[in-house]
Amino acid sequence: AVGGGVEKRGALIVLEGLDRSGKSSQCRALASFLRGRGQAVEEWRFPDRTTAIGQMISSYLSETSELDDAAIHLLFSANRWEKKNLMESTLRAGTSLVVDRYSYSGVAFSAAKGLDFQWCKTPEKGLPAADLVLYLDIQPEVAARRGEYGVERYEKVEFQTRVASHYQAMRDSTWQIVDADQTVDEVQQVLREAAQNVIDTCKSGRELLR
Ligand code: DGP
Ligand code: NA
Ligand code: NA
């Protein structure tokens, strides 16, 4: 579906990847680099654990609560929907968003539990579409050797391997696969270039898609 004519706006840039792929620190570095260049950029993340829904998700992830797989799937999605209007108005105001995880995580992690892949995609339909997805590509075994692995619910090699295969099934033309098994600076360099390009494209006018 089309979100209305071509407009000058900010870019929706999403970072995706397995747990411990280095997303969160790369997101932070990327957003601060772009801001340093004078770009209007905000750094966001999903799940947003600060909302009421986000707190339910957070307690589920830390295994202090149990929830049906479909129920938690819909909560993760609702956590994105509750930010939809703000996301769109921010983009339309010309500010780009660098987002740590989005709908792709929603589908990949839930499908990895055995929920139907197509069913998992349904509640994501209608959210703003990413202009660029930077996928930090890392072998689950390599990620597992990084710090703090295993603290939260999904951080197990077998599970992450299934997550990776579902991510692969969602690759499209907005995706750029980035080898995350390089130095932090090397990865960051690739992200900066790709992000700057898509910001320039959106700045000169691009439809906001859903
Ligand atoms: P993070 O805060 O980025 O470390 O994410 C927490 C965990 O939740 C991580 O294992 C990935 C998983 N996750 C993130 N978004 C979703 C989602 O929408 N659905 C499901 N099922 N899991 C998600
Ligand atoms: Na995590
Ligand atoms: Na993270």
C-alpha cells in the first residue's frame, strides 16, 4: 500500500541481526556520527521497554513471566504500533530514524518458535516500511562467544540459527547484508555510507510506504 505522494522526509533505517551481532552499539555510533554531520537523526529501539506494553515484554524476556507464544508476538507488534504515529510524524518532519530492531525481528524470532511465518507477518502490515535494512550478519556460534550471551530468553545457539534462517527468507531490495565479523570500525564504515545514501535519497523526495 502507498502512503501518499512523493515527499521530502527523513529515512527509516533499521538495523537487524541476531543477538550479540553488535547492533545496539553500531546503532548508537551511527546515530551520533550522522548527528555530528548535522543530520536530523533520532535513535530508536524495539522493543521499546519504557511503555506499559514494553514492560510486559521486558518481564517476558527476562523470564520473570510466561506468556503464550502468539500473545507475546502480538504484544511485540503492538509495541511497534503504539509508536507508529510518532514514527511517521517524525519522518515527515524531516528527521531520520536509526532503529535497533523492527518488524523483521518480530517475524524471525516468533517464527523460530514454530509459529506460522505468514501469520507472524500479518500484524506488521501497515507499519511504516523501512527505507534501508542493515543486516549485521554473524554466525550464531561467533555471536555466542561474545559477552553476556545467554542472559535472556532467546540467547541460545540453536534458537538463533533458526532466527537467522527466517531473517534470510525476508531479504528484499531494501536489505544490505553487512559482515558483522569484522572490527567495530569496519562495520561502522559500511553502515555510515549506506545510511548517508538513503538519507540523501529521502531528502530529495521519496514516498513514505507502509
Ligand atoms: P534486544 O532488546 O534488542 O536485545 O531484544 C530483546 C530480545 O527480544 C532479542 O532476543 C530479540 C527479541 N525480539 C525483539 N523484537 C522481537 C519481536 O518483535 N518479537 C519477538 N518474538 N522477539 C523479539
Ligand atoms: Na538481546
Ligand atoms: Na541489542
